[in-house]
Amino acid sequence: MSFLKRLRDELKSDLRELAIDAGEEFREELIRDGIRFTSGIGDDLTRWGSQYASGELTGEDLEWLIAAKRDLAEMKYLKLKGLKQIQIERLKNALVATVAGSLIKAVRP
């Protein structure tokens, strides 16, 4: 299985778990927003995954790099649902940690 397929599978699974924690009302929107975010930084995730696998980056490095991209997570669907900005910011932070965890799991098959 290719790295990108493993990453996509891990992300979908981990985003579902994050969405369950966020609450039933916003589950589908959080998953869609998470997928949009990770699709937008897919090339970066691939490069960072390779660097993590070779030992050039640590897990903390990955989280920092993904956090630097967090403003690209528009959370469009959650905004359409009327979620407050403070809640969206919390979910963005959780999304960063989730994406970093998914990337680490995808690198270690």
C-alpha cells in the first residue's frame, strides 16, 4: 500500500474519532473540513512524512510544521453550521494534533 493511501486511511479514521469527540452535531462538517485542510497541504505532508521516516524530523517537528499551516484550515463547513470562532480555533488545534498523529502512523506501517 502506498504512503498516500495509508495516510488517507489514517486521516479518515482519526478524523472520525476527532469528530465523535467534537459532537454529533458537527461530525460531518469537521471531517469535510479536515479532509480539505489535509488535501491543501498534501505535498508538504508527503515530504514531511519522508523526512520523519528518515529521522530528519521528530514528532514534535511534524506538529510544529503542521501548526504553521493551521491558518489554511478554513473550517468552512463548521462556520456554515454557525460554530463560534473560539470553538473553531479549538478544533483547529485538535486537527493539527490529529494530522500529526495520522502522519506518524502512516509512516510506520
